[in-house]
Amino acid sequence: MAAKTKRSAAASGTTPDPYEIGPLGLYQLVDETGAEVAVLPEFPEGLPVRLLEAMLFQRALDQRMLNLQRQGRIGFYGTAKGQEGAVLGSGAAFAEQDWLFPALREGAIALWRGMQVDHYIAQCFGNSADPTKGRQMPCHYSDAPSRYVSLSSPIGTQITHAAGAARAVQIRGATDQIVGGWLGDGATSSNDFHAGLNFAAVWKAPIVYVCQNNQWAISVPAAAQTASETFAVKARAYGMPGLRVDGNDVLACYAATKLAADRARRGDGPTFIECLTFRLGGHSSSDDPSKYRDEDIAKTWEARDPLLRHRAWLVARDEWSEEQQDDFLAEAGKTISEAIARVEAAEPVATETLFTDVWATMPALLQDQADRLANEETV
Ligand SMILES: Cc1ncc(C[n+]2csc(CCOP(=O)(O)OP(=O)(O)O)c2C)c(N)n1
Ligand SMILES: [Mg+2]
């Protein structure tokens, strides 16, 4: 009910502009209770429900993948728990033809763009069901059909990859394409952050950077990461707009990223968006945050869960119900279980693939090694 009352109060105002709010404010459309705090922009038909479904699916998938790691069935996993609003809100604002360069926690965007659930899971098993042949560490997804490019483990490297791709798009005159580049708060301290943002701004490249400020870089808090007032304000130094958005408000993340994407597509240059959120879980399956942070703070952020907020907003508009949620989660659980069963049954990656995909014509010395391996000789 609260949502409905507030909506009519807010309806007298105008839709806020995140570019006007700027890097020191906070752009928000829906508050923690699901109530509208501003006049909302128009969203494409059906998008808000799809966003909730995708967030629910990712939360369920993350938990199942973490369980697999705990059971020793995969080696490593990192969840996006608590950040699904920032991940999917930003990711959904890009178009099919765009190129995306994710950081650590954006796998849900690949699924949103059509990556098969089997491929997502297989990447973590690293077996023959994985189109990338087990060559990357778990959670380094890539999906060629959806133009979702694998990150490299060294933090921040994707920032320059994305800037280079945006410049390439420009050189080729591909005016319908833009690039998305994601990073964490910790990555703002990397050399690549400076090189990437500087390059993108100097060339007025068609790119949107999305920084998920989840307030931690493993055990380093954001306060120890920077002396700047916000992460978004750093954009000013490079000559591009910096926006600061409530990262647990999926609609605000979508609306801000869409504005930035439209701007880049018009040829008006890059935007840097800080999404303020919180990492509810550990950094990865190898981490125990209770060793270095007060978990009572995590509890206050559980109350700001992006899934609960968006669900409350949809329920207040009669666009979602408890029954729909139960049905959706039951179906999602089934999809995930069936995919895990299929993927886990796949063979290991064939040893001879060690030699493939690098050379058009294999050098003689390497061919010799491949032959000897095939004959089970010592290489
Ligand atoms: C160059 C480099 N240094 C250290 C690491 C180890 N490392 C992996 S993730 C991470 C923290 C990243 O924090 P942030 O950018 O905030 O992303 P988040 O994990 O919070 O999503 C670090 C230090 C690394 N991968 N690369
Ligand atoms: Mg972080």
C-alpha cells in the first residue's frame, strides 16, 4: 500500500535526471520498502517482471553453485548475492549488438543475453560440455553469440580491453554498437582504471563503465581504497560524466545505464556509473568475511535486498504474486538441477585440445609433442 500512496505523491514531480544529480548525489527511483520516490520513466513492456525473474534465477543458481563447491564437485565459485540489481539493471540496458566486458560478478548478464545455463555451469566444471574447453578458471564466463567477453583474472584488465573495443567500434564506423565495461570498487585502484578511462574519454569512445561499489575488495573496505568522496566523482578528472546510482534499485540501475547507453550510441561519449551496493556473501568460496568485517553491517544490507525491493514494487502494482514466485522458483530449481546433471555427466576435456585453437598450422616441434602425447610417450 505504501508504494501506491507514495507513487501518487511523487507523480506531481518530474522524472529525475541522474546526469543532473551527478557523482556526489544518489539516483534512486524506488526505496527499500518498494515505494516510488520519484516519477518513474517508462520501461519496456514486461521488462520489470523479467528483471525480477532473472534476479531470482541468479540467486538460486548462485546458491546451487556454491553448494557444488562445498561438496567438492567444482573447485571455486563467487556469487553476486546482494548485487543482482546492479548486475541485471545495468546489463539489461545494452542491446544485442553491443560488446560487453564484465568483471567478477556479472555472469547473470550473459544468461540474460541468451547464454545457455548448461554452458554457464559447464564453465565452472571445466569439462567437455564447456565451449571454452576448461581453459579458464571457474566464473570466467564468455559467450560468443551474446558478445560477452571473458574477464582476465588480473583485476582491472577488462577496463582497457573495453576501451580498446569501443575505439575499434568507432574506427569501423559501427554506429549502432557500443561497449559495456564492468569493474569493482577495488579495480578503481588499478593502473588499467586510469589508462582505460583516460583513453575512452580522450577518444569520446562509445562506452559505458559500470562500477559495482559493493564496498569491499576481498577484505579491503572502500574507505581504505580511495580518499575520493565517491567513486563516481573520479570520472570528472577524466572528462566524462560520473553518475551515482542506488545499486540495489534495479529500475534505477536500468534507467541510468540506458541513458548512458543512448548517449554513447548518439556519439556523445563515455559515462562512468557507480552503483552503490553491498556484497552480502563472501568474496568467493575461498573467503570468510566474518574474519574481517562486522557481519551486523551485512544484516542492515540484507534489509535492502534488491530482490525484496523490486518484488514489493511489482506486488504493489499487482504484477507479481507469492504464487507466481513459488512457481517460478520451483521451475528454476528444476532447470538448474537438470542442467547440473547433464553437465556433470560430460567427459573431461580431451587432452589433445591442449594443442588446438592457437596455430592455423601447428609448428613441427609442437606437432611432435602432440604425436608423442597421443602415443602415450613422455613429452
Ligand atoms: C592485479 C590483481 N591483484 C590482486 C588480485 C586478487 N583479487 C581478486 S579479486 C580482488 C578484489 C576485487 O575487488 P573489487 O574490484 O572491488 O571487485 P569485487 O570482488 O568486490 O566484485 C583481488 C584483490 C587480482 N586478481 N589481480
Ligand atoms: Mg568490490
